[in-house]
Amino acid sequence: MAKIIDGKKVSASLREKIREKTALMAVKPGLAVVIVGDDPASHVYVRNKKRGCEEVGFNSWVYELPESTTQDELLALIDRLNADDDVHGILVQLPLPKHIDESIVTERIVPDKDVDAFNSVNAGRIFKGGAVLLPCTPAGIMELLKYYDIEVRGRRCVVIGRSNIVGKPMAMLLLAADGTVTVCHSRTRELASITKEADILVAAVGKAGFVTADMVKDGAVVIDVGMNRDENGKLCGDVDFASVEPKCSYITPVPGGVGPMTITMLLRNTLAAAKYIIQNDKTEVEK
Ligand code: NAP
């Protein structure tokens, strides 16, 4: 029987620490969230981010722009937020309407305020080491491993998925923690023979029930990043939990595993950005 990794519990404990640290700061960290258009799911995410900010004592501002907003208007807002001393973190909720180039927009955020860590400078810093801002979902997974004392050093880590927001940065963080890392993707041959070697298996594919028991080594740690809907519309991960769980030492459920960590890591990034911008202090992430 696997031990279930409780993302809600870890997230609550980290938020409490962020709240305590924030209370000691002379200047409150401030997060600006920009949303363009009416996508209902995006509005739910933005509301949760604002609620998270209130919970830990940050300032937050939500800019709700109409679907008709031009790219230039959005870039002008980002320029204003880049120059605003009260704002330490800027997040543009994705996806953006089709007439706006997401890459141009995310690159426009100054790297020190890029709390999603999506722009090239922060991606490069993850590659080289010494980053202050880490991509939220992979950083949340590293915190889960740390909380449960799961050793990464020297262990065989396999990541399924190579997206810029999950798979690739996940591989870099595991490598930085001295894991021996393999990244698999849709062109990988004999996937199961590779995943079966993993001590730590991270699934970030986006396909319900993709990881089955025959792909998992006995005693492995299985981290399920997937957020999919099953045939009944119920939220489910990339891992076939019922068959995989009995084989693992640890496993993250969906919901309640990786998901609750993502906004918490956004809050930690905002605190880290504020500490760095205000007092040139990089310790929030280095610790
Ligand atoms: P993505 O950009 O669609 O990437 C999916 C990756 O899976 C790609 O690299 C793809 O390979 C690979 N893949 C697809 N089919 C495969 C196969 N048959 N065998 C091996 N690899 C395969 O997705 P993403 O943004 O990384 O997200 C992945 C999942 O995580 C989604 O369900 C998403 O909703 C979820 N997610 C959750 C959170 C959270 O907070 N919990 C945050 C972000 C994402 P190619 O590169 O070759 O196409």
C-alpha cells in the first residue's frame, strides 16, 4: 500500500510559513494578475490566486481586460506594472485570445517580476542554477518530495512530458537535486521499459489513465501532474490510480496531490520576488 502524498496538507503548511514571513516585512509583497477575455476556467483560477494572496497578507490587483484588448494595449499595461514599485510579481493568465502572441507578452514581463517563471531569462536561470523564481508546478513537486523526505540524490527519475511549463523544468529541478533524469515524450520508443526503471516517476502527459501498473517498478514514487476529465466529467490524473497505487511507496492523488501546490508556489515566488527586489535577498528559494 502506497503512502498518499497530501498536497493540501503540504500546501497549507507552506502558506502558513509564507504568511508568517510576510507579517515580518515592512513592505507587503504585491501581485498583479492580468486576465484577458471571458474564459470561465481562467476566471476561476484568477479568483483563487487573489484569494491566496489575501490569505497570506499580500497586496493583489486583478486587471480584467475585454477580449477585444489589443496586444499593444496589453503590453502597455505590462510596462506600467513593470515600473510600479508596489508590484513585485506580474502574472498574465493564459491562454490569451488568438490575436495576442503569448510569447511576446510573457517575455515583456521583467524577469525579476516574472512569478510564473515562463520567460526565457528565468528558464535560463533554471538551466544554469541560482534562480530566484521557479516554475510553480515543478517547484511544488520538489516541495512535496522534500516534505515527505523522499530522497532524489542518485535516484533514477523519469519524467513523461517535455512541455516548457512542466516536463522540461521538472527535469532540470530533479537534475539540480542530483537525480539521474530521463525525459520521455510522444516519440519515445519502448516507454514502459524506461518508466519501469524509475525510482521517481513524474507523469505530465495530459491523458487520463495513461500510466498503468505494468509501467511502474515496485516501490516507486509516482507523481501525477495530469488534470484531465474522465468519461463522467470527473477530474482525474495521468495515472491509473487504482492499479498503480498498490505498487508504489508514495503516490499523489488527483485531485489533492500536485494541484493544490501550484498556487502556493506562485505565492512563494511573489514573496521571493519581493524580497529580492526590495532587499536583494535571494534566500527564499535557496533555503
Ligand atoms: P502538454 O504541453 O500537452 O505536454 C504533454 C507532453 O506529453 C508532451 O511533451 C508530449 O510529447 C507528451 N506525450 C503526449 N503523448 C505521449 C505519449 N503517448 N507518450 C509519451 N509522452 C507523450 O501538457 P502540459 O502543459 O505539460 O501538461 C500536462 C498535464 O499536466 C495536463 O493534464 C495539464 O492539465 C496538467 N497540468 C497540471 C498542473 C497542476 O497544477 N496540477 C499544472 C500544469 C499542467 P511531445 O512533446 O512529443 O508532444
